[in-house]
Amino acid sequence: MKVTFTEKAAERVKAKLENQEGKWLKLKYDTDGCGCVVSGVSALWITPEKDEDDVELETNIGPLLMEKSKLLFFDEDMTVDFVESANCYMLKCPSQILNPRMSLLVVEGAK
């Protein structure tokens, strides 16, 4: 799986990570409150720990965690962009937009 951050997205994510030493960037497939596992929403998290199910992917801005059990909900080749007009991230692949309004959350005390 390949995940690439655009220059705009990379700048924003790196700025958020600056004061988060020892924390991980994670692309999360969040199903809380969705009612069904296939109705999840992707989000970027800054989390203090790596979960058992996490796999580490190399990106153009460094390591990115993803849950191994949720990889099937994502495409093989994805891009994370930042949309200034909406003040949010966008997750896309060559064939579609996976999430046009993706958030970046700092998760305190994970698990």
C-alpha cells in the first residue's frame, strides 16, 4: 500500500506533529457510531501508542500506522491532500475521493 501526502498536507501534518514527540501518525478507519463496519469514516490521528493490530507504512513524510484488519477498506495507492477552503484533509485515490473532509485528531491516552 502506498500513501503520499501533498506538499500542503505534509506541511500541516508536520506542524501538528512538531510538539507531539513519541507519538504516531495513524490513518484510522473509524466505525464508532456508524452502526456497521462497512460504514466507517477515515480520519488522521496523532496517537501516543501503537496498537497490536497496527502495521507501519512508509510515506513521503515518515511512518504512518494503519490497522491491519481495516486495510481492505482502503485503496492500494492513496493521496492525502489539504483543502484550504474547507480547512480539512482529503483522502483520494486515482479512481475516487475516499473522504473529502477528513479530520486530524490528537488522541490523548489511546486504547
